[in-house]
Amino acid sequence: MPRTARLDITGVLQHVIIRGVDRGDIFLDDDDRQSFLDRFSNLLVQTETECLAWSLMTNHVHMLLRPTQGKLGHFMRRLLTGHAVTFNLRHNRTGHLFQNRFKSIICEEDPYLLELVRYIHLNPLRAGIVKGIAELKEYPWSGHAVLMGCREMPGQNVEEVL
């Protein structure tokens, strides 16, 4: 049975989630995370896709994205294929890295936006990766540090969230 078509509309804000196959790790070290983040940031700028929130976990990623020019599917294909190829070469492995296709949930901007930004950015805290809000402010693998002015990431839309 074919899967249903995804709603992929330019200008619509979407909560995007990607997971590793069998909930396996998609980042084994900080080099993997930095490679993904560099690719992500470059694609945001190239495709003029707006990012309001993001968080890299060990076996999954949350992003809040609004494509302004093209389709989200094209952006995600470039991001995920590039990361999978780099990851597989670097770690001498073959096969799929991601479980199924990415999940995307349309976000109603007014009532849900700030709650979703909080949910995404607090993921490392809830998972016990960081010990508190002060540590989250410096944590390099979440957009929270960018919102707090402690880091920079080209492509992240700080003004709209603040």
C-alpha cells in the first residue's frame, strides 16, 4: 500500500523529526554533530529556509523549519543524504542511517510556536545530556545557545522567536 503524500507547502512552518534506524545513533561524536550542523546551516542559507529551533540528540534530531523558496522535501533530501554518506564513509559502515522518511508536523504559528520552540530546545535538558539551564545556554548542539546570544548559526531566525 503506498504511503500518503506529505503536505509540503512553501511558507508553512513544520516541526521536523528524524530518527536513526532502530533508534540507533546518528551521531557518534562531536565531529559527526559539527559536520551535520555545518551542512544544515549552509543549506538553510542556500535554500532560504528559515529555522526557528533545532536540537541534535544522539539518535534523533528536532527542527522547526519554514521553507520560503522550495519544498521541505528537497531540503531534507539534501541534508539527510549528505549526512548519511559522510557518516557511513567516516565510520566505515554501509546501509541506511535513518529510520523511514522524516516526520513533519505542520505548526500553527500563533498558539503553538513558542511552546514548540521550548520543547525542541529543552530536549537535551529533559534527556539529562545537560544538567541545567545554565549548561544548556552553552550547549553547542541546540539552538538555545544561539537564541541566548552565546553562539552563532547562519540560517537560524532568532528575531522571530525573540
